[in-house]
Amino acid sequence: MLVNERLLWVITLLTAAIIDYFIEYPNQIHPVVFTGKLISFFDKHRISKKPSYEFLYGMLSIILIIFLWIFIIYSIGFIPIYVRFIIYVYILKSTFSVGALSKAIKKCQIDDTEILRNNVAQIVSRDVKTLDREHLLSAAFESGSENIVDSVISPIFYFMFFGIFGAVIYRVINTADAMIGYHSENYEYFGKFAARADDVLNFIPSRIFGLLVLLLSPTRVSNNLKRYRKLKINGMYSMATVAGLFNVMIEKIDHYRIDGPRFPDIGDLKRLEKFIYAISYFFILIAITEVIIIGPWWS
């Protein structure tokens, strides 16, 4: 049975990775969109405006969504294995996204500044209306670098140790953080649990990613980590390391600046696109190796 389980999860992850390379689910059938609708429902039906109640309600909302997904995945275990395999692939693929991240960076490899501005606006939360071309390319580079962890490394990491349950729970919390984990009047307390939980879950994966990048360029990457890692609890372990690897400068005005000889250009974004594929599939290979050698103890 253990051998069968190993084979099931190896093929599941491989199939999910292959599907991810070619397509992204439409919003109508995307499990992450379903999660987002649940978060929006709780957001619209808050029970109190008091900070303590807001925090508690935000935390309970995320926990309820997690338990719903645990129930769904647990129930799938009683379905015949061939149907179960298809559903597992469908869900697991939704927890990571190599292809969509790479394609988003590819869309920013363009000379027309206004089209570039529109494309960058789709992948960053900052206001891009007044950014010059250098800072637009920097924003795209930062987003691509940071989201390698969020989109690939973290969900695959939690799949390795906790199976599809771990990958899905991570994706729920990361989605909640992206939607409500902001310092703002509306979400300061309601989204605080999501933001802190996301920081905790990304703590180890971001540092594993930083270590992988460090091996590729020890001097520049280590210098950047020493100087900038404290600017963001997790983000600089991806952004500062990749900026060091590519030997470029990145800047989010009034927030942080990673020094380098120049801002990223289109050529750097092309290299970043290839790097996203390479580092992501390398980490997926590590996950497959872990399942083969150690086995899916969580299955």
C-alpha cells in the first residue's frame, strides 16, 4: 500500500505540474477563487467594529474555511482511486502556479510604457500611475521574485510535509493575506490573523529559497542578505537574493531600496522568467524525491 501511495502522489504532483505549465484554470472553476468568495462573504458579514471582535472574527473566518477544505479533502479519500486521483490533481494544481507567474512576467517584457504600466498594475498592489519606466520594471522584477515563494516554494514545501492538506491550508492563508492582510482602516484587525499566519508559514520556505539562490551567487547574494534581510520578515529572502543574483537595483519608493549598478531591464525580466521555471521545477523535483524516499506518511 505504501508503494502505491508513493506512486499516487508522485504521479499526482507530476501531472499537476504538467497541467500548470500549459493552462491556468478559468475563474469559474478555480478552487482559489472559491476560497476568495468565502473570504469575501465573511468580510461582508462582520459582526462588530470593535478591534478585538474584528480580529477574532477574522481568525475564526479563516479557520472555518480551512476546516471546510479539510472536510472536502478528507471526503475525497472515500472515492474510488481513479476518480480520487483526478480530483487530487485538480486541487493540488490550484495551490501552486509556475506558469501563471512566468506568463505575468512575460507580459511585462514590452517597450510600450503605457501597456507596461497596465500589465504591472495587474501584479502589484502599489499605485503605478506615476511610476517611471525604471520603477515599473523594478516593480515587475520585485513581484516575480517575491511570488516565487508564495506561488511555488511554500505550497510545495507544505505538500512535502503535510500532503495536499498542507498545500491547501497554505493557499487558503496566503489568499486571505492577499485579500485582507493589509494595514488599513478596513482590515487592520480583521485581516491581522491572515497576515501574521502568512508570515509564519512563509518563514521557513522563504529562507530555503534564499539558500538556494545563495548557492548560485554566494558573494552578491550574501551581501544583500546581510544588508537588507530585516526590511521585510520574509520578502527580502526572495527579492534581495534574486536582485543580488541578477546584480540589479530594485526600489519601492518610500518603502525600500536594494542597491545595485542599475535597474532591471527587459533582458533581466526575460532571464527572470526562465529562472522562475528553473528554480520551481527544481524544487518540485526535490518534493518528488522526498515522497519517493521518505514516503507519503501523511497519506
